[in-house]
Amino acid sequence: MKPAITIGAFAFALATLPLSSAVSTAIAKPAVEVAFVLDTTGSMGGLIEGAKRKIWSIATAIVDSNPDADIRMGLYAH
């Protein structure tokens, strides 16, 4: 019994696919999503400035370690 699709026909079908559909998952940019939550109530007192500096350093480290990533960050202060 002869196979329905020969190896040559399969290779041709792959070769004629648009490049974006054949390679898009292989070269997709990594996605990084981060949300920071900062307590700004009176109980935090003098700690808020230190917390803001720490958030900034973490955000900078994420960007520096993932320069090609699709990075989304959010900050919620309450």
C-alpha cells in the first residue's frame, strides 16, 4: 500500500508555509508580567521610601535580565 502523502510532498507543503506560521513559536518573545502592591497607609510610616526603592531595583533587575522580553509591570498603591 502506497502512503497517502509522500515525504517529498510533505517537505514541499512545509516549505510553502508562510515563515511566520512555521517559526513564530520558535522566536516568540518571552512574556514577563509583574504587579507590585505598595501599602501606603499610615502604618507604613517611614518604610514607604525604602519599599519604593526596592520595587524600583526589582523592576530594573527584571528589565536588565530580560532585554528581549515583552515586559508589563503594574503598581498598585493603597
